[in-house]
Amino acid sequence: MSEFDASASRSAPIAFACPAPLPPGDQVLLGHGSGGRLSADLVRSLFHPAFGDPELARLGDAAVVDVEGTRLAFTTDGFVVQPAFFPGSDIGALAVNGTVNDLAVMGARPAFLSAAFILEEGFPTDDLGRIAESMGAACTTAGIRLVAADTKVVERGGADGIFIVTSGIGTLPEGVHLGPEHIEDGDVVIVSGPVGDHGVAVMSRRAGIDFEVDVGSDTAPLTELVDVMRTAGSVHCLRDATRGGVATVLNELAASAGVTITIDDEAVPVQDPVRAACETLGIDPLYVANEGVCVAMVGSDSSDAVVAAAREHPIGRQAVAIGRVESGPAAVHLRTGLGVTRPLLMLTADQLPRIC
Amino acid sequence: MSEFDASASRSAPIAFACPAPLPPGDQVLLGHGSGGRLSADLVRSLFHPAFGDPELARLGDAAVVDVEGTRLAFTTDGFVVQPAFFPGSDIGALAVNGTVNDLAVMGARPAFLSAAFILEEGFPTDDLGRIAESMGAACTTAGIRLVAADTKVVERGGADGIFIVTSGIGTLPEGVHLGPEHIEDGDVVIVSGPVGDHGVAVMSRRAGIDFEVDVGSDTAPLTELVDVMRTAGSVHCLRDATRGGVATVLNELAASAGVTITIDDEAVPVQDPVRAACETLGIDPLYVANEGVCVAMVGSDSSDAVVAAAREHPIGRQAVAIGRVESGPAAVHLRTGLGVTRPLLMLTADQLPRIC
């Protein structure tokens, strides 16, 4: 199956004939880790029946659990980005910020982080040291304490350099309730910054592609920006637009909330070098991973105030409204510059595997 | 460097000329993931300076953190065991019980679990399904809720089948304070069951070794057993004897507490097939990983009661006192059947890599 199905679908808006999920004797595909439709199939048909916890089934960026009367957000994320060092950042900072952001978009205050390293024998200790320092610095910036860690090493060829899994605990202040169930008819869709930077930065150093592009990963903790936006107006739901990009997040939210979301293609901020790189690679920036960009669903009365507030923050300077929520069947539409409206579908698999 | 250094040292008790830790240009070795001396070097010389958190530096089985007045235990562990299925269990149950036990030996009540999967493209989905079901069943048995998960897939050759990282949160009841700082002169050392079962069970199916042995992994949640033991007497410190086995745990505790621990070799329970397998492989069962055995340091007044109580529990039936704590330099001694006392040193690396 092509990894470009969904891009193709934008010019030929025909619903996918989705492959039958996980027949016996089947094998795990790269797309099962994409965050797209195959990932969702794997979760729904294999993990949920086995694990069965309702909080897991809610599919939030982080679980919300009660511990002796305190609401905690709890999340985990694996990082397998290749290469481990890329313009603007590395796997270490990414692993910290990725988990911090999963907590932040729940409205939680990131508190404690764990990190598990799986290393390939022969991985340079200098590189490991740089990655660890990068993680330490990212923890300091994000105000989270790395309190638990583990290291495993597998033999040469048993892993691809370094994998990092981080898990995070955050505290949820009273009265903070964000999620797709709070999305309302008429909500304005805001993105907090230009899309596609992270994915393009990583791809620019990918073995076999390697091109020069004047763009770095956007990896950053979203906690402060989320605070600023929530203080300024009625933010109903937030997601960080990582694997699968803004388009995948919007599809997940439309499905969870049972609403129609319409996006104005020309309003979506994309930096020129990112747009050029995407055109060269034949991919769509709306599906490219970001690591410091969130999508917010905001009540229409205060959406201007939320955008204005976000723009005062260093990583929100290009925040902008890109669309609107309406009651209707669960779907995401894209209005193009020509005034044509097309479905913006969920990808079956990845455009860019191993981007985070 | 030989992976059998420490075994050799038992017949030639000369202190290690430890390799200089992590010179520039060095590479990660299998031993850096062993839980032995090389692991400790990596943590001390690379991770701690980069991360710097005092709770991390305490090197407990789990971090103990305060969240709005509630004490939580928080831990993470990576599982890279090869093969993924072995006599008595599989990587899934191991990944659940391993993290549950890191919480249990702190005296915490396991509450919430996360799981991150790193899969190799082509991994059979049937195997993944069996592993997920095994995890679900282990969670039910251990009374922990799996509330957060993530899946990443890397291309063929980018990982060795399946790796799982679990992280766990437990609540620490008031008044529960276990740790090496509570170990006292005169404490009795208890092991809760026969040692070496897990490591030998895994090795018996290892490619290139493959032998028949009538022993399965001992993987099991220790929570109930720990409760029973703590209720029966003055348990000062607990550790589950995983990577590096009982000998490594004792060395870590002796170093942390600054005490001398003397073990009676003949008192250590080892099942006959495990002993036979270890003799065949030339390894020492005291250094072989266990996944359902804990080491307890117990006040001498109540040690008989603790052993008796443990023996009432299904996984503690062979609990036994194996040694004693004395004030003195940080060291572990082994008294052999001939009455000779020898140092029981920490391994530099693994006898058996990728055992958990």
C-alpha cells in the first residue's frame, strides 16, 4: 500500500477501501506505528480487547486518573526518530518535550518524568552523553523532574542506535476539563504555529534523502503557551499535532466529538522552505509531524483573544485561526484557494516513518 | 572482557581492575545494560551529571515523589528479553510484573501502568496478540490498571522483534518507609524463593544454546507476598532480585547502607535443574535474574516470623534466611560449605544478557 494514500485522496476524494485489520497470520507493518488508520486498527482490534481499561479506550493524549483525590495525567511515548540528531534538536529533547506536551494539552502541570533507554551495543557514548545533556536541559526548560530511569543494551543489529521511552505524570488543577467531549458547534480551530517544521527537519537528514533546508525542528514544551491560551479564552480541547500532523489530529477530534470540521487551506501557516521541501518530496504539510504546535478548539466569542494572547508567546507568534467546527457527520473538510471543498482524510499509514 | 569475571573471582578473590568508565570515543557495551558495575558506571558518570535529580540519584527500585501531599512511587523499566516467549511466561507478563514488583518492594500499592511498544516491521500480529493478552491477564492478577500506551514500529532489522517499556505509579501508605537507609546491624537476609529460575528458563530457549530443562520463569507479582512479610515483622528493606541476581542486589544494598553482608552459600535455595543448568553453562545462580523473588532485610527479632509468614504464600513457600548484616565496610561475603569465606563481588557485566 502506498504511504501517500491520503495525499492522493485530496485530489481524488474517494473513501478508502481500508485493509481488513489484522487477519490471522498477518504481520506488523510500519503503518501500525504511524498514528494513522492502521495504528487505530491495531489499538482497537488488538490492544483494547486485551487490556480493556476504559481510560485507555478514551484515547486521550494522556490518561486522567484519580489518586487519593488528586487528578493526575499519566502518559507514555516511545521515540525512535532516525537520525537521532537533526536540525534544531535531537531524540533526547524530543523525548522530553513529547511527553511534556501530552500532559500540557490535557491542561496538566508536568511534574515527573521517567526515561527508559534501549541502546544498541556500539552506540557512541559521546552521542549518548550529548543526548542525556539535551534531555537534562529540556527538563529544566519544561520544569519537569526526571526521577526514574532504566537502561537496556541489545547486541549489534538488535536495535537501531537508540530508542527512548518517556513517561510523565502531571497534576490536573481543579476545574480543568479539556477534551473532545467539550468541543462545541461553532468552535474556532486554531493552530499555534507553522506546521511541518519538525518532520521536514528530520527528513532533511535522513539517509538516502539528505537535502539542505533552512528549517529546524520546532520541538518545545507547550505548557506555558497552553496556559496563556487557556487564560485568554474558552479553550475546549487541545491536541499537540505530532505523528500524522494537523490533519490526523483533526480527524481524531472530529470522530471523537462527532462533528464536522472545515479548514481553510490557505490559512494554514507553512514556512516557505517547508512548503518547498514538501513539494519536492510529494507530501502534504498538513500530515507532517510537529513537536511544538498544538491545535485548539476555542469558543467563537473568545477565539480572537486566544489567538492574540498566543502571539505574545515566543512559540505562538504565528498562531492563527484555520477553521471552524459545525454540527454534522464526523468529518474533516478542506476548503482550497479555488473555493472547492474536499475531504481531508486520515492517513492509512505514514508519509514519513520514524519521525519521532 | 569476560562476562564471567565475577564467577572467576569467587575462586580467586582479587579486586577488579575496573575499566576506566566511558573514555571519550568509547562505545556502549552489552554490559552497560547488565545491572552490574558497568551499568553503575554509566549511570554515575553519564546520566546523573546530565539529569541531576536527587531522587534519581537515590537509585531506588522506584522514585518516591510527593504529589499534593500523597506519596507516590514511580518507576520505569525496559524489557528486551530474547526470545519473547520462554518456559512459564513471555515478555508481556514479564513487563507487567517487573514494574509491579519495583513498586511492591517499595511497599507501594501498584495502581496505574503504562506500556510503550517498539515493534519490528514483520513481527507476527498473532504473537503480539498473545503478548497483549498475557499483559492484560498479568494486570488483572496484579491488580494494576493499564491506562496509557503507545506503539512505534521500526523497519525490518531496526529492532529485534519486540521491546516493551512499562512505567508504573503506586501509592505509598503512610508510615511505610523501606530502603537501604533503614538496614540495621544484625538484620537477617531473607530470600523469598529459589533463585535463578527465570534466567535459566530464558536461556534454555536461547538461539544457539537451546536445552531442555524442567523449570519455568518465576515471574509473578510480589505485592501480596510483600504485604504478608511486612505484616509479620520488621522488614527494613526489600529488593526484587532481577538483573544481576541476588548477588548484585546484595552488593548494591551493602554499598548503599555501608554494611557488611555475609551469606551462607548452602542456605541459598536453588532448584536442582537450575543448579544443573548453571553448572553446564558455567554460571553462578546467585548472579542469575529472578522475576518473582525478593531479598528482604529483616530485624532479627522477627525474622523467623517473616519467613514463616512468607512460606504460607504460594510464591514464598521456599522463603529462607540466607545470611546476616553486620556493621563493617561495605562488602558482601559468601561462606562456603567448607567454612571458607570469600568476597561475593558485583559483576562487571552480564553472565546472561537480554534476560529481561
